[in-house]
Amino acid sequence: MDGARRAEFAPQPEPVRPGRFPALVLNADYRPLSYYPLSLWSWQEAVKAAWLERVDIVAEYDRVVRSPSTGIRLPSVVVLRAYVKPRRRVAFTRFNLFLRDEFRCQYCGVRGELTFDHVIPRARGGRTCWENVVAACAPCNLRKGARSPARAGMRLRRPPRRPSAEELRAIGRRFPPNHLHETWLDFLYWDAELEA
Ligand SMILES: [Zn+2]
């Protein structure tokens, strides 16, 4: 068997796909840049930022990517060289709203497939804002229809309001993302214990 043919039959390493080997991004104070969603970059972004000296590499995966001239281990944790001031105001997003409501229907408390409910229905002038939108399961949403909770004989578990960044952060710690690489754990929960 000649060389070329042998190479053809040699087991090929699994290609590093874009969505795999994400890097946890820390602010210059070594706290995650954001918790929700957790600040993650693709390995390409992390490698590029390290190359441009915008970040330092704190921890690495075992996985190496090779170019013709060099090989580099994929970063699993990177830290920004310049501190980014965190935003104090919480963005009104679907995810943040579910997080505020702890992924529970605000009428019956069930966890599962959730929808959004306008407490004062839009048809009656209810706005789409922190104070008027809650997580609700489909059966509760259907039952309530275009009525106020009082008319529908339903009670909210608590009055909806805009959460502070700290409140959301505290809730976020109880709902960690599905995938956590072992090198991320120190940076995710260390400060939580110091503050407790
Ligand atoms: Zn419900």
C-alpha cells in the first residue's frame, strides 16, 4: 500500500464544527461577561480574539486545531483585557421574562411548555412590557382568553414587574445552562459563594 492510499484509509480526526468547543468569556474582573444568556463565543471567535490580543486564554480544551504551520489548543475560558461595564438595565427579552418567572406558569405554577400572556389583554389596551406580560402555560392562556385575570377567575402568583440585574442574576444561578464545561465552573459559582 503506497503512502497516499494509506492516508486515505487512516482514520480522520472528527472535524471541529463551528458550534462545538465554545469558550466562556469573562470580563476583566474574571466574572462572566453575562449570565443570561451565558457569554460564550465560538472557538473561531475566541481564537481570533486571542490572536488580536483582546483576550488572554485562561483554560483550554484538549482539542487542537492545526494549520499548515502551527497547532493551537482551543480556548475553553478567555478573559477580556479591557473591562466592559455591565449594563444595569435588564433587557426586555423572552428569555429574561421566562427567567424572571422562573420558567413557571404564573397562574398555575406548572413548569413546561410556556407561552406569554398579556395580563391586561392587548385588545383592552394592555401593553407589551415587564408589568403586563407573564409566562403562562397553554391551558391557562386558553382559559383566560381575552379577559383580565379577575374576570377569568384566575390569580397571578405575584404581580409582574421589571426585575433588577441582580435579581435576574440570582435566579439565573439556579438555572444553569445545559452544557457546562468543567473549566467554566470556577468562574460561574465562585463569586456566588463569596457573596452569600
Ligand atoms: Zn398554567
